[in-house]
Amino acid sequence: MEHKFDTSFSSRFCFLIRKTDFCLAILCAYLFIGISQVNGQITRDSTRGKAGFEIKSTYGFLIVHRPVLEILQEKHAYGFELSYLKPSDGRKSFQEKFLYPDIGWTLAWFNLGNPDRLGSGIAVYPFVNFPLHNKNDWRFHLRYGVGLGYIEKIFDTKENVKNAAIGTHLNGVMHIDIHLEKEISESTLIELGTGITHFSNGSTGIPNLGINMATANLGLIHYFGSKNAIQKNNGTQLKNKAGFQTFVAGAYKKIYPPKGKTYGAGTISFSYVHPIRQKSSWNLGVELFYDHSLQERLLRANSSRGGSSANFRPGIYAGYEVRLGHVGMLLNMGVYPYTTWKGDGNFYHRLGSRYYFEKLFILMNLKTHFAKADFIEWGIGYQL
């Protein structure tokens, strides 16, 4: 028997999602802040093993964050995940700062609940299991991962015109979940949690409303191999200092209609960075965006202000970044003091990652207007 949805509940839930995109971003920031406060809890003297495997089943539904996507929500979604985990033993300074998180890779398969218009999805991504509470026999974790995904059935002007969610097979994936792990033996744990998996092409193709799945998860983790002693009070911790950063980035994007022209975009950014307890940092910055599609959109709207200067718009933002050694994960929230094109609103957001080489760093960011992707920034920066 098919599992149909309670339409009234689904409508109320999706209305809440549409109205709380900004709150969800704030929540992510608060969770990261929470991670930076979990000091002084009991930790083990050794890892549970050299490595671990996790198998997990998922069951949930497609989040209808836009009314046009309601037709895609036919049945419940379900799937399976296989993960490889590498326990932290304190050899790197960031591991002790974050209560020795597991780091690993996940391969996931999903039945998206609509075989005719969506089919199945595959995701591959690295992740970090941030301990929020860590005892000897049970653990409470926040898992965060970013990688690549594949959607079987996408928008097509002839055969799949009602799929307004995604227009490319290859997409970016973001996964976040909160889960509880309970020990059932020295090296085996059972896991129960809930999470969201997001597929998006970052406006490199049209349509790009994205696919969001809310799931409940049940899994089993088993560690194997020799145990490693956990090193504590690592004296080689790098002392971060307040300072300034700058970066330049390029991007490309598409706008409606589907299969239309590709437009270039870019960013120049400058910010002040203030570390927090050597684990994370707040930053405040100014930047200038270039988006060649803005002039085209103004022309389509019959605006008399559609010159080439309309492709530029300044931004002011505040952000929060978590540092795990050479890797940084950040969330920014910004405002346009001035923009000729009003269709995107006045606020923008950025979810990104960086890899630091001493003063130099490379970056990949997803710039959005609330839940709508604007473009993916690829760039290089320097710490002054």
C-alpha cells in the first residue's frame, strides 16, 4: 500500500520551512557556537578502534519548500547509507578542541518518493561528527558534510516538465543531522537520529529550486583494528590572531528560461576576523559583486536602469567560521546597501569551506538569497 501524506500537515510544515529559512541559518550558527562550548566533558583514554564502518537506513519525505514542488511529493522517501569513520586520537590540535570528532566519508542512495519525475539520488561526501555530548557509553553528535550528488531524473522540456526542482544530473550535496549513539558492546554502537539532505546545482543549471529531504535514521556502527591512545593537552596548538582577510572569486550561473545563456559572476571581498577561543572566529566584511545576468533581468523587466553598471552591487556581511586545522567552514549573512535589481531582495547568505596554506587559502562558497541559490564562488584569498 502506498504511503500518502496528510496534506494539511504537509502544507503547514512546508509553510513553516519557507518562512524559517533565515531562522534555520541562524540555528546552524548557534549549533557551531554550541560546539565551541563543549569543553570539560568526559572522554575516553583510547579510541574504539583504528577505523569504523557504519550502515544506516533512512526514511522520510521531500520538503515542499515551494508550492510548485508539491506535485513531486508522492510517497515517502527512503534510502541506505554506508560510511567509513576515522576516530580522532588528538594528534592534531583541533581534535582535542572539538572533543575528538570522527571524520569520514559517506556513500548514500535514496529513493526520492517519485519514480516518474525524480527517480533515485546518490550522494558522496566527507563529513565531521562533532560531539555535542560525549560519555563513555553514549554520544550525542552533530554531523555535517558537503560533497557531490547525482539525481536520476531531471527537468526536461518534453518528458519531465513538471520537475521544477532540479535541472542537472550532477549537483552539490549538503547534509546535516543530529544523532544519538549508544554503546551495545566495546566496539559497536547503535545510532538513532534525524537530518536533512540538500541537493542543489548552485544555479549552474535551470531549474534549481533544489531537493530537500527530511529523514529519520537508524544505524549500526562497528569499529575495528587496534586502539590508539588519546593524546590530551596537545602543546602544539596554533594560536590564531585577529587580523584581516581578502579574497577574489569567480562563478557562472544561468537564469530562466531553461537551457538558456550562461552568465559570468565574481566577488571581491575584504573582512576583519576575530578569533574565539582558538576554535572559531567572527568576521565582518565588505565586498563587491559582479553578476552579468542582472543587466539582462532588468532589460526583461523593461527597466530604464539596465546599463552595465547595474551588474555591480556592494555587500556588507557578518559571519562565523569554524576551524578544523587547515579546513574552515563558514556561514555569512549579508545585506546589499544598494542594488538596481530588486528581484533578489536586500539580503544574501553564504555557506562555504576553505583550505588554508599558512597565509594563502582557497575557497568554495554557495551564495544564496535565503533558500534560493545565486551562484557558487570558486576563489583564492590571503590572510593579511
